[in-house]
Amino acid sequence: MCGIVGYIGKRDVAPLLLEGLQRLEYRGYDSAGIVVTTPKSAGLKMVKAKGRVRDLEAKVPARFKGTTGIAHTRWATHGAPSDVNAHPHLSADHKVAVVHNGIIDNASELRKKLEADGVEFLSETDTEVLTHLIARSQQEKLEDKVRDALRLIEGTYGIAVMHADFTDRIVVARNGSPVVLGIGEKEMFVASDVAALVTHTRQIVTLDDGEMATLKADDFRTYTTEGTRTTAEPTTVEWEAESYDMGGHDTYMHKEIHEQADAVDRVLRGRIDDRFSTVHLGGLNLDAREARAVRRVKILGCGTSYHAGMIGAQMIEELARIPADAEPASEFRYRNAVVDPDTLYVAVSQSGETYDVLAAVQELKRKGARVLGIVNVVGSAIAREADGGMYVHAGPEVCVVSTKCFTNTTVAFALLALHLGRTRDLSVRDGKRIIEGLRKLPAQISEILEQEDEIKKLAEQYAEARSMLFIGRVRGYPVAREASLKLKEISYIHAEAYPASELKHGPLALIEPALPTVAIVPDDDLLEKNRAALEEIKARSGKILAVAHQEQEKADQTIVVPKNEDELDPILMGIPLQLLAYHAALVLGRDIDKPRNLAKSVTVE
């Protein structure tokens, strides 16, 4: 959600910034802008445009030279998408330029005070408030001017600031929204995501909340918003620039769906312990005695991560026999939840920066809870805040909607469930059974993906529907939830998911030939119960697409997936429905990698 790129060095900055913005397009945005200067410049030069980065690029003049600059892709919060509301924002004297991710909660109050002092605002944004506050500070140093302004701010921010009187530096700060520094040879970079940096450097520093940094061409220093110096050691990013390319696919989503077999192999690699039929998860920082003391597991996530958590909760209950449930972090943080010292909390986020999840983690930590993080991005905020956790090693996921990261997260939960189970009462035999099932997953995923042509034909039929119903029972219900979300996100077809057992308690009233139903029908102890639900739909002339381990007589079509262990079947059953959503969206001509109104990393409330 929103993107920041900045550079200071000797190279022509505009092409670098535009390239960086293009690499951040997946985060979701509606406008873009760029400001540049040089050490000997008399001022700041700026261009902004509503629309895509290519629209901004078309407006940048040929003689738009500079060696220092910041750029931004905006996702509208305060004020509609427009050239004026796009970032960067300039102060009235055109000396201060600011790009900002996040939301300033007290912007309205500050705006009124500034207007009363004679300040004229050009935009509707909360960010412009910050620009004027910096410009009006009486401090002599740019760092102190920014610090003065931030003391008045309530809310979240990741910012980069330039000043016409301090052309040798960029000042950045973070509170709740990612800021990453890239360390080069006599040049420095800043971005909200490493995706914008890996083409130029793999040496990065990730700022913590309440931390600022000053970037000069040949140096950087970090310090708190109170001015205390901090120690920042660069780390090496494991992902290379090629990881962000499409690799011959038409979209990132298609590429990432087809990367899932390799991605699952990565999350398993080095973690299986055949000797004791368990797994090595040293990053949990949870010894056997502490694991046995856990009386309940609460999983917190948003969107797709929440659905992965639902699957994870079921696996933990089945394998470890510990009561477990999943809840949207965005709801949990706003209710005064009872924090139990015997409960293990697990925070799930693909980016590791999802604000609602991060806020829940911080509240739990404040109340003394033990929190594990399951994230994809190394060094992300949730990874640093948590007491321990697991990286899911899915690799960069560029498409806004999550596919391979969802699958890897469910596999990570299977590993956690197995670990907790083997420290308790799960037998060696059952541990071995689950390990054998986990090892089958990559080959079975590849087998499912070989059905793409058949699934594409089905998608062409179902793309005509105005609405669809997804149902599943127990293990199948979270799969139905996630499949419904995928269809909504990228095809814009309305879809709802219900437990199959709830059909007769209301949703059955919707069944008619024009409302197709997608049914998750695993071959487990509930098979006959699920078939009874298909009978109910068929009796009312409903059209049915089943995802099952064998052909279903009552279904109009069946996508057959390979059978694994009952507990692991949900990991596989959602994959063909990723393809169904993808090809339905393709038929409808949707912008698959960048669906309307959505952002990849939701770093605001």
C-alpha cells in the first residue's frame, strides 16, 4: 500500500526512481510523483500524475536532471486520486518535499491550526500538514526540523524528506510503516520495500518504529526520534532482482501459482527430523517444557493470512489436541480481549508489516503474552516484534493477491502443529505419517497444475455468473473462504462462503440455476455429509462444481485433486480454485496483478 523510493549519489536520479516505482506497482496505488535536485541546484523540481507510473513517466521532461530525489506511489486515503493529491508534497516556499506512507490521525486538527496561521493548503491530504510543519520549524538542521514536526504528529508514517537548503541529504523516519535503507558504493537508497532496491544493492538496513536516518551519498546514520544514535548493521537480502521478473508468464499471479511446488519444497527444506518423526523449528524460541505448557493457541491474521490461520487452527487441534482458533487481527485489536498467560498467540502476515496484525502483536506484548510470527519477509516488523517464529520462504510475491505465500503459510502451520503434537501425545507413527504427507505435497501440487487447461475451460463457463456460493465442511470451510476471496479479489464476481452444514439455515434460499456452487468435498470421514449437501443443492436445480478426490455424481463438474493425509488435504484443495479465479478474471479482462481498490501490503488501518 503506497510506495516510497529515494536515491542520493552521482547517477541521474529520475530513471532510477521511475524504475523503483515500477517495482512497487504491485502494492496498489492510484497516482505517482517524483521530485529531484542536485547539490548545486537552486531548488526542487517536481512532476506528479494521477494514474499509473507510465503516466508519470510520460510527463517527466527530457531535461529533468538530478542526483538526489524521492518518489512515491499513492493509495488514496485523504482526498480522491488526482494530480494535486499525489505525493510528493511541497511547502509553500517550495523548499521542503515530503513523501509519506501511513495516516496522520490528528491531521484535521493540525490543518485548522496551520490555516489559522495563514497557511494555504493545495491538497486534501494529511501529508501536506507534515510538509508545512517541517517548513515552519525554526530549527537549523533538517533532522531537527523533521523531529520537531514528528513530535506534533499522531498516527503512522514512513516518510522521506528533502530540503532545498540541504541538498546533500535525505532524512527518513518510521512509525508503523516500513522504511528500508539500501547501502551502495558512494550512493544510498531508501524504499518502503526491498523490491525497489534489489536491482542496485542487496545490503539493507530496516528501520524500527521510532527511528530516523540521514542518508548522504557516502554515508548514513540512524538515530531515534529523540536524537539518540542507534546501531544499524546492514544485512544481506536473500532474494535477487530476477525473483521479481515474470519469467515468461503473462502475469505475476500466474507465475506465482506455478512456483508453489518449489516454494513448498523450500519451506520444508532442513526442517524435517526423521529420527524422531518431528520437525526442527529452532526459530520458535519455545522449548519442549514451554510447548507442553501451552493450553490454547490463538491465531491472528487478515484476509488470506486469516484463512491460512483457520486451516492452521484445525491442524493444531487435530495433531496437537490443543484448543485453537483464528480471528481477524483487525477485530481482535479493537475488542478488549482477555490475554491468557497460557495461550500461545501466532501472528500471520505475508509482508510482516500488516498494520492491524502489527498493532495486535504490540498490544499482546504490552500485556505480557508470548507471540510467534509466521511471515514471509525476513527482518519485517512482525518478525522483529515477535518472541520467535517461522519464515515461510515463499520468495517474493508480487501479485496483490496471495497464492504461493498462502500455500506456504498453511504448510508452515502443519509444521507447527506437528512440532506441538510431538511434544505432547502425537505418536511416532502419526508423526511419520504426516511427514510422508508433507513430502508428497510438491509433486501433488505439480499434478494439480497440469490440469490448468481443463480448469481454464471451466472458468470460461463460470465467468458468466453474477454471483457464486462456496461451501465446505470443517476442513473444507477455510478452503471455501479463501477460494471465495480469490474470486472476488481479481474477477470482481460476487462470491460468498458458508459452512456446508449451514446451507439449510438460510443460504439454501439463494439456490437456483443462475447461482453456481463450488463445493469442497474431501474424501474423509465427512464425505457422506458433504454429498448430502450436494443432494440438497441439486434438488433445487443448482449448478455444482466440486473439488474432490474422486468424481462426484451429483456435481455438474468435478476437479479431482490428489489425496494426501486428511489433515493436509486443505493445503492442496484450494490450488485449483486459484487457477479458476485467475482464468475467470482473464476472461473478464481484469487487471489481475493489480486489482482495483486493493493493495498488497496494508499498512494503514
